[in-house]
Amino acid sequence: MPETSGSTGRTPETHVIDFRAAEQLLAARDPRGAVKLLDGVIATHPENTAARLLRARAFFAAAQLRPAELEFQIVLEREPDNAFAHFALARTYEREGRPGPARRHFRLAAALDPNPEFVKAARFDS
């Protein structure tokens, strides 16, 4: 009998399937569906930073900015050198009308990764 996670009867393999399905839902522009799948994955595996980053992206896509901000912050607590997480958090702050924190995280993203999109958003020349 496969090992299950808690009383849900879900196996570790099921969580991987849910994560991959959430990626597909987000790509298909169904961020709320992705969040629902990821809620279960994160409830069972709260340490899973990849799932938290994907859920943050889904919250952002669903315009749920405060939950997105909190998830991006958790990712950055665990991976302070994650340039994408800095960039995405900056975009979240930007949408919330918080230019100061946005600029700081755009610049951190660009300093960590010279991706042209990150460098342009950092506006080092201004």
C-alpha cells in the first residue's frame, strides 16, 4: 500500500501531479484553480519553496496582491538570492502603488541576475 499524507489519502506522487497540474492551470490563465491545487500541496509540504513560488505567481495573476506579497516574502526568506522572486515581489509592490519597496526589489533582482527585463525595471539611470 502506498504511503499517504495524513488522512487525505493523498500520496507524495499525487502532490507532484497537483503541482504540475497547477503549473498547467496557471499557463492556461486559471490562477484560482492553480491556487486551489497548491493549497493542498503546501498544507502537506509547507517547506516546499517551489510550490510557494508558484502559488505566489498564481495569487499575483488573480490580482490577490496581499497573499502574493506574503508568499513572495516567504520565498525570499528562504532564498534571498532568488532574482525572479525579487522581481515578482517588486511587480506586486508596483501594482499595490508602493514604488519605494518596488524599486528596491527591482534593483536587487537586477543585481542578482542581469536579465534585460530586470535591468530595465531597475531603472538604474534615474
